[in-house]
Amino acid sequence: MAKKIKDTDYLVISARVKAMETGLLTRERMEQILEAKTDEEAAKILQECGYGELDAADPEAMDAALSAAREATLSDVMDGAPEPRYIELFKLKYDYHNVKALLKAEAMGTSADRMLMDMGRVSTAVLKEAVRSGELDSLPPMLASAVAEAREILDTTRDPQLSDIALDRWTYADMAALAEEVNSDFLRGYVAVQIDAANLRALVRTVRMGKSPEFLRGVLMEGGEVAADAILTLSANRGSGMNEVYGPTRFAAAAEAGAEALRGGPLTEFEKLCDDAVGDYLAGAQYVPFGEAPLVGYLAARETEYTNLRILLMGRGAGLPADVIRSRLRASYV
């Protein structure tokens, strides 16, 4: 186990992060963009907040602009972080996303280029060649193992869903390993709350689809606050008792919405509340004066901001009512 860096080693970067937090888009700013009468007015507000051209009419350009903003944020804090591996937490998920896209495209005989996001630890060019050739030595060890297992599953079953499930497991395993490597309790908690969110989503989706508890067993991940056995019992009862199991946790509101979704309600509110519960954990970083928590919390808040901007701008571009767009925005702590 790595020697734990002292909280005081983060004094400088924590002070910088507190200052950078003032640049996060507030709820008031989001409302101004949402209520802007014209796209030009919305663009002006975004430019005042430091964003360049974000045009929902050109999704590829908008995604490229948001990707550039992500990279700039990560680069901005990388040099000042005593433990730069924390930055990997916000990169590795893109590696696994790209593997999913590449393997599916390979199976279908199509190109994955439009689905790839060059924001991971491994460039998309290197990853494409590794997946194409089967030579995986250039990849981080856990990612290499994930590619090999997911490809074998896809080749054997021809079921991309099962391949994706395996890659999701590897994603969280990679994150958990990172938390152990840097010996961070805050990061361990962040991984655990994401696993809880993923498991609750899997429970609601599989019950809605009429899948058996045995199917769900192959989807669930260990490491969350809510034990897998308790979730399997809920599955066997078709979701009955969900509020009692999740009521004492930060997922109480999400579970209530999930129960409503099982009665035929929409999944949108449930999905949002799962994300909001993860955000609630991260919001605790606000009250930590220094250490890794403010850094991780800030980077996660930026990720939420990019997600919200995409939801907001795409919603405006599609002509959705403001209330509909507002209901889909993820919670942020500013």
C-alpha cells in the first residue's frame, strides 16, 4: 500500500481549488441560460463564464468544445496536485467507454470513430490499434485484462450487453484499485457510492425488464454500502421493500422514484436522483478545508457542469420546455 500523503501537502492546491470553485456555473447562471430568449443570448452568458462556442446545432463541435474544457481543467490542476493519480479517476472511465465502442464496432463491421472520446489515459489511436491487433501490452494492466475478457464474452455469446457488464465491472475495479493505491478514504467512499448507484439502477432496470434475480446476480458489483444479497432479495420480491432497504442511505429519494418507475412511471427522475445521490456525497468536500477531498469534489463538480451544459443546450436545441430540461439537470453543490 502506498504511503499516505498528508492532508497538509494539499494546502496550496486546496486553496487554488477553493478559488476555482467560484468559476463554477451557479444555479442562477444555469437558469439564465435556460431562460435566455435566443441562442445568441445563451451563448453570450456562456462566454462570460469562460466557455467558447457551444452550439447545440452542431453536437460534434459542442462535444469537442466540452472535451477541450475538460482537458484544460485537468491540466490546470495536474501540476499542483501532490498525488497526480487522482486525475486518473476522471480519465479511466473514458478508456472503458472507448473499449465498448471499439468492440461493438468491430463486431458489427463498422467504424467507432464517432463514438470515441479522446479523454482517457490512453489515446484513442493507441487503443484502436491495441484492440485491432490484440497486442495489449501497451495498455494499463487492468484495462488490458478488461479488453481480453470483454472480447472473449462478445465472441462467445455475441451479446454486447454481457460484454458491457464485464467492462463496467472492470471500470469500478480499476477505480477501487486506484483508491487503494493512493490510500484515500474519500476516494474509497466515492467508488462505493458509485457502485451503490450502479446496483440500484441495475435492480430497477432488470425488474422492469422481467429479468430473474439470477440474471441480476451477474450484473451486481460488490463494494457498495447496500449488500448484494439484500438487492437480490428485492429483485425476488419484484422491488417490494426497496424503500425500507434504501431509506437509511443517501439513495432514499432515488429508491422512492425507482419504486414509482416499477409501477410504470418514467425512469428519467429515477436516473437523475441516482446521480444526485453521488453528488450529495461529493458535496461533503465543501466542508473539508484541505486534503484530496476538495480536489476530487471540484473535478467532479466540473464533470457535472459539463453534463448539465450538454443537457441544457441539447434540450434548448430540441425545443424542449424549460421545465422538462430543468427536471433533467443533475444536482451540483454550487
